[in-house]
Amino acid sequence: MLKSALELFLSRKSIIFQVVAIILIICAMWVLFRVNRIVFERIKKKQRGIHIVFFERINKAIILIGGTILALSGFGGLGSIWKTFLGGTAIISAVLAFAAQDVIKDVLAGLMISIYKPFEIGNRIELENGVAGIVVDITMRHVVLAGVETQKLIIPNSRINSMNLRNYSYHSTNRAAQFKFHIAYGSDVEKAIRVIRKAIMDSEYTIPGRDTKKGKDYGDVYFMAYEDSSLLLLTNVYYKSTVPSEVLTSDVNLRVNKALAENGIEIPFPYVNVVQKSAV
């Protein structure tokens, strides 16, 4: 009977110890989360980059996974904590390989993106499928692009990493957007180029962003192609990262549309000539 009472006492003591250990692990996780956030907030004040955002998320995941393994192992006693911790990598690898192959692809692709930096937070990019937006975030699984107003495009890291893309702000703190304008056949193209460039320069949202021998300048307007019903003119417009892309696009289009109309330059619409021949 004395032996049974002693075993019961030790059993209760072991349970209390395990509960205390789990509480301490949870508290340690909370502290590490706070430290991780503070450290990366200080880093972001001095240097911003997509790799910093990604590795902040990686650290949080490591803390969460490691803490969860230790907390769960507390149910098996103190000795099993270290065994579980030491064998945790193999266990996690086996589980992920079996049930989360897509997750592994996305994490590795996110790592490649953060190392080689084909784009940065704040860059405007256009994917090979025509999807375009401003990079606002990267998680362990997704890249988040901001479209018009509140629209957000969520694209898996592995997918975007395998795509060809166009970056309008590569290695630049400012953004750039490509504009296409169509004018009618027979128009004075050189005049249209001057009118469009001046309208863009008059916008309060545009800035000089093209590198020249004399310093920064506004983008040139180029005569790009003869299309079915129009002549295609193209230019890059530069603007600050604080300006919403839809605000810039609307302002530039309104100014160019008004300027072309005031200068008698026609903006055409598609049309088809139908020739009817009488039967012989």
C-alpha cells in the first residue's frame, strides 16, 4: 500500500513537472516570437528587401515547429524531449515528404526568390500570362501582388519562380509602368510623341526615372508598330512607390486623352472595310 501511494505521488509529481515544462516552452516561444519581430523591425529600418521579409517568416516557422515538438514531447517525460528534438528533423522531413510536397516546392522557390531577387517589395511586375501588379508581400508559400484598389493576387512561389516576368522597377526604389497609346493612320506621329510626353511630364504623379548621361529624365515615347487600325506608341512612366498604380494610370490616361483631342490627333477604334462585289 505504501508502495502504491509512493507511485501515485511520483506520478502526480511527474504530471505537474510535464505541465510546467510545457508552460515554460510556450512562454519561451512567445519570447522568441517577440525577439524575432523586434530584431527584424530594426533590420527593416536600415535595410528593406524581399529576402528580409522571407527569412522573418522562416524564423517564425522554425520557432513554431520546434516549440510544438518540444511541447508535445513533454507528455512523454523529460528524457523524451531531447530524443524527440534530436529526431525532429527526420520526423518533420518524413511527414512533409509524404503529405506536403507542394509546400516544400513553394518554400524552396521562396528561398530562391529571396536569394536571387528577381523582384523586390514595391516592384511592379508583369507575368508571362499577362497578370500584373505590385509586389506587397512574400510568405513561405505565396507572393502577394496588389492589383487595382483592394484587389490582391496570391501566386504560389513555385509557380512565379518558374515564370518569365517583366520587372518595371528592377534595381530601382521607384516604380515604372508601361503605357500604350494608339493614334490613327495619317496622324502626325512626331507631334503625337511630343504631346504625349508633355502630358506625362505635366502629371503631378510622374517623376524622372530614366538614366541618361545628364542624369534622370522622363521616358521617351516610341513609335512601335503598324497595327490593323492604328499606329502604336509606347512609353515607360516612372512614379514614386507611395503612389497607387491605379491613380497614376487614370491620371496619365486622362491627360493624354485630353491632350491628343486638343491637338487634333485622332484616337481610332477598330473598324473593318467591307467591299461588296456584284455578281458577274
